[in-house]
Amino acid sequence: MKKNETTGVTAPIGFEAAGIHCGIKKAGNLDLALITSEVTGPIAGVFTQNQVAAAPVQLDRIHLRTRRGRAIIVNSGNANACTGKTGLAAARTMASEVARRLSVPLHQVFVGSTGVIGRILPIDRITAGIPVLISRLSRQGGTHAARAILTTDLRPKTVAVRTRIGGTVVTIGGIAKGSGMIHPDMATMLAYLTTDAAILPATLQHALKSAVDQSFNCITVDGDTSTNDTVLCLANGLAKNPQIRQGTRDYRLFVQALTEASQQLALAICRDGEGVTKVVKILVRGATTVAAAKRVAVTVATSNLVKTALFGEDANWGRVMGAIGRSGVPMNQDRVSVSFDNVLMVRRGMGTGLAMERKIDQVFKRKEFTITIGLGQGRAEAHMWTTDLSYDYVRINASYRS
Amino acid sequence: MKKNETTGVTAPIGFEAAGIHCGIKKAGNLDLALITSEVTGPIAGVFTQNQVAAAPVQLDRIHLRTRRGRAIIVNSGNANACTGKTGLAAARTMASEVARRLSVPLHQVFVGSTGVIGRILPIDRITAGIPVLISRLSRQGGTHAARAILTTDLRPKTVAVRTRIGGTVVTIGGIAKGSGMIHPDMATMLAYLTTDAAILPATLQHALKSAVDQSFNCITVDGDTSTNDTVLCLANGLAKNPQIRQGTRDYRLFVQALTEASQQLALAICRDGEGVTKVVKILVRGATTVAAAKRVAVTVATSNLVKTALFGEDANWGRVMGAIGRSGVPMNQDRVSVSFDNVLMVRRGMGTGLAMERKIDQVFKRKEFTITIGLGQGRAEAHMWTTDLSYDYVRINASYRS
């Protein structure tokens, strides 16, 4: 077996990948990616909760029923969403072409698409590209695959995390795309994780859900997903570790590693966000429930007024207070506290004065910092990562299609 | 009786107003307004649902219990929010100074504030200004009051609507401020309506709630109000119309006029929004309930990706579909239709082709247009007005305090 690449989907044992230009994007830009495992293994998936689901998402949900996977094919430049039966047929053709040429069952091939919504997928270019794509499959192809799934992203996003399960080293690799994700409004986030761990399908699904909740779901809003959002994790067991079972220490170690990999990709998406100059963590403490804490965190994290203040490095903490109050979570404003990194700016619902304002002016100049909100009600907490809203955000999104 | 001004709060019989500079804002900018009625009358109010409520809102809620009003005093430049007991005392002082000098009961004086959150109100400047303000009260003072309540607004917003109740002409006048309102995120919206109609307090409250639901609440999101949002309507009965009673034709005429006045002010707020270049109506039809229709309309209207596409005149209808799908309202995407003015771009969940895309390119160039969304489920409908998200929005909000 060749030496592993150090990062990305081919970092675990037994995975190959490739990325090519098949003609969806303008010449030279990679737009078709393939990830394969040497052997069929368990696959887990978490998809958009958007009711306008793209064709590939509809197809993957069906294929996921058997929870076995072998290959993932992804195109960029076209979302294959709002394309009706034609779109669903195109997604199925993508899968069946790969299945036929790799001689694997159709339902073991998963499909992803990202790009403009509502355009018919140029399926002929994709089917023409698939043999080329397969011929390029290699242990080194992970970096090409990482590039081929990008749209407005500035940088490819790859990860590899290793952990020891029952004395055996297990590797989790991953790639992601998404720079619109930073506004939880609607932009595709795709992440593909691979692992050589031996794990049962149901256990893998459970682990993936847990990891996504602590990572990708902390940079977006529940329900505020796009038509195409997809996270898949394909496991092949080639690390030959003792099979991971739920409720064991090994399981916790695996979830920890999977969460770490997912958080690295999620934060990479934030940092590479459209027009982003800052990444800020919103930590909410002292809530009665985790759901309430999350709701406050989400409301602050998605406030345009908070996000423009971050961009302007304008320490306008009143906007944070306003967002907290409109979250819909019952609270007593006289118990609310707000700190910017270690500077306590609001105590018992009141500002702590101009001297403190001058201190948080300095905090707002940092590239990354934490806003800690105390509700003074209970012991539950939650966090979100957010970014600023800049001129470049508007520029990029005002002319996405052109 | 002197001739009415043609528009604003002094348009109805028996109202006077004034606006002065008392020293909260930089020199020369009006920052203190007063509206008074010759006689005490019914008053109705609708306030922010934000749980972080500013001191003047807390005070007004108490004063509104007796549903009788005589005067409204409003300062701009400081929101008197997140200011604790000191802030509440300051709001009470504003009211009591006006009450004492006009010799009216304290609870007949209402208070409004708008501006930066979390700063202590310079109450001495306000109390010093009140005698001057009272001395300037006049039938012509409405335009000064309209200017004195503004913050980042570019233009004062005034309205007057006349209707006939039982043979008698009744006038409704109003002023409003709010340019941050266009993003429902958090920015103060204040509106003060006056009328010479004879109407019982409970009936006036009912009428105001109805008018606000069809106007100011269509340019913001329920619950997404600021710490200071306030709409008050003060009636003095001096038109001497037969008293308006709920459930009558007169009541419907009055609500119609009050709604018209409120919509004019609400749309003026939209058009004057921070960095706004477009005002777009989102009309949702074919829902099973009004609440569901409203939820879809709000989700589309507040989508940053939709709003940046409006600014860029980029007819990216996929973003509208994405927002519809993530609204949380159960739907069948194959029944969804979307028109831009009279161009049907999405039918049964699918794009109608490139020729139509070229047509909606033209629609996107209009200053005002309507996006009509059909859900194909039922007969309920709702609408929202939204605006685009521009460079200027970011510029204004990135440095609001400086």
C-alpha cells in the first residue's frame, strides 16, 4: 500500500480520488470530483432540511437506505436544483455511469452538486468526463477532488485527524466546500469525510450526526440550509481496528476525532467565507436549555447589524443586546451579561461604562474573538461561529451568476 | 381655529407640535420633539416585542393602562435602552417635566427615544430644552417634530389621510422615523399618529393593531423589533363625528384610513432605508394559512442572498426558491410557482427557461416590483415589502456610532 497523503479524503487507508475539468465551468476550472474506496463500506449522511431539495440530495437519500457506499461523484458549477424530473434523471445518470464503470451496485454511488440553481445539468459533458475521472483516480488525487468541488471558495479545504481505537491507528480525512455558508441564508455547503475505521453503519450515522451538530451546524442555522447541503462519511474498515460499538470508550474517541475533523472544515469554511475579515465565536451561557442557548446564539450570529459592526470594528454592543432580546427566548434583561473576550461590557443588563467601551474597541480589532453572553437563568450553553458582513460580501453576492 | 397643515401630526384639528435642538446630537440637528392635543383623548399603542425593552417603552406601557393621552415627547440621538433604573428615571423625568409645565396628569404624557443603545441619556439637556420646546408649540411645528425624531433617515416622513365618518370629515396625521427598519434586524422604528376622530379608547387600540399588522408589521418581522419600536395614535375627538364603534361601517372606514396612513409611512421608511435602491413586494399566495404565507414571505424578504441579488439586479431566482424551501412551512416543491411582476419564472417547481430569464432580467432593473410566490396548497395569502442590500447598507452600519 502506498504512503498516505497527509490530508484530505485519501488520507485514510484504501481511498482514491480525482478531480477534472469536464466542461460545466469555464475552461481550466476543475468541476468534477470522484472519491472511491477499495472496498464497499458503511456510509452515513446528513442533508439539507430545505424542502426545496436538489436532485442529488433526493437521490442520495434513497441510496442511503442500504447504508453501504463505495463512491461519491460531485460536480460544481451547477446545483441541479429546481430541475424537476430531468434533474433527478441526470443525478441518477451520474451515479449509474460511475456504478457501471466501477462494477458496483448503483445504490453504492452517491452524488453531489453545487452551483447555480435552476439550470439543466449538462449531463453529456459529465458522462463524457467520467471515464477520464476514473482513469485519474489515485492516492494523490485528493487535492484535485478538493479543488473540483469549489465554487466561490478562495481556498480548498482539507483535513485529516488520527486517533487510536483499541491500539490501532484510525484516520479520518475530509474535504469541504462552502463560502456562502457563512451567511446561513442559502448557499451550498458540501463536506465529504472518509475513514478507514471499522464501524457499523448505524453507529457511523450516529457519530456523524453528533459531529455535525458540533461543527457544521454551529456555523449555520438549523433549517437555514441550502437546497444542496450534504455531509457524507464513508468508512471502509481497512484500518482493521476492533469494530467500534456505540456507548463504548472507542466510540467516544471516534466521535471526538470526527468532530475535530468536522470543526476544522467548518472553521475553514468560515475563514474562507465570502468577504470575511473576521471569525467571531458567540458563546451563550446560563440558559435554561441548550435549545434556548442555541436560539440566542443563532439570533446574534445572524444579525446583520452585529455583522456590519464587526466589519466596521465598531464596538456597538447595543446591537448585541438588541439581538439577544429579540431571540424569542424568555429572559430577564436585568440578568443579562455580555463580555467581549475577557472584557465585561454589560452587567445586569447595563453597560459598564466608557472605559470598558474603549477596551472592547481593542477587542473588535482582533481577527478572531469571542462574545460571551450570560443569561443568568440556568446552566445550559451553546455556541455559534459567525463572520462579519463586508462590502465584499455584497459585491460577491450581487453578481454571483455573472 | 387656524388652517390645518396639509400633512403630519398637526393635520388633524386641535394638535400642535414642535422640534428643537437640545444638545443630544451635534449642534444644529433637531433632537427633541413634542406633540400635544388641545384636549385629552384616547391613545392607543403598539410596542416592540423585544424583551430588551428601552426605558421609554417600559414607561409608555404603564402610562397606556389608562388609555388617555395629551402629549408625546420624543428624543433622538440616544435610545435610552440598556440603561437600567437610571434610564427609567430619566424617561419618567421627561414625562413629568412636560406634565408639570402643561398641567396635565403624568400618565397622559408618553415618551419615545431613538439612537445609540447603552448610553446614559443627558437628561439635564432635555429638561432644559422642554420649556423652549413648549414655547415653540404650533400648528406649523409638525414638520420640525418630523425632523427631530430622525436618526440616519435621509428624509422626514409625514402623512395625512382624510375620510368621512357619518358625514363628518375626519383627519389622520402621522410622522415616522426609521431607516434601519428595512433590515428587520434591529433598528428603531417610531411612528406617531394623530386624529381628530371621536372614538373610544378600546376601539382605537383595536383599529391601530389592525392598521399596524397591515403596514409596519409588513416591513419587519414579528419579534424582530428593536428595543425601542413604538407606534402611538392619539385621538382628540375634535372633528365631532358620531363616535366610531367597533363592527360598524364607520369603523371599517376609519381602519381603512388608518391603514392607508400607516402604509404610506411604512413604505416611506422602506424607500428611505439605509442604502436602499429598490423596494420589492413579496406576495405569497396559495398557502393553507395566513401565518404560513407570512412565514414564507418573511423568509424570502429577509434573505441576504435575495437582497444582494436585488441590489446587483441579478435575476438569480434560485435564491428565491432556496429561501421558500427553508421557511419551515411544509410544501411540495413541485407545486411552487414564482413570478417577477407578470413574468412566470418558476412553474411546478421548475424554471421556465432562458427566454423567461432574459425577461426577468428586465424586471430586476425596475425600482419597485413584485415577486409573487404560489404555493399551490390553499387560499391564504400574505405580503411583505423588502429592500435590497447594498454597499451603502454596509457602509452606514459598519460605522453607525462614529
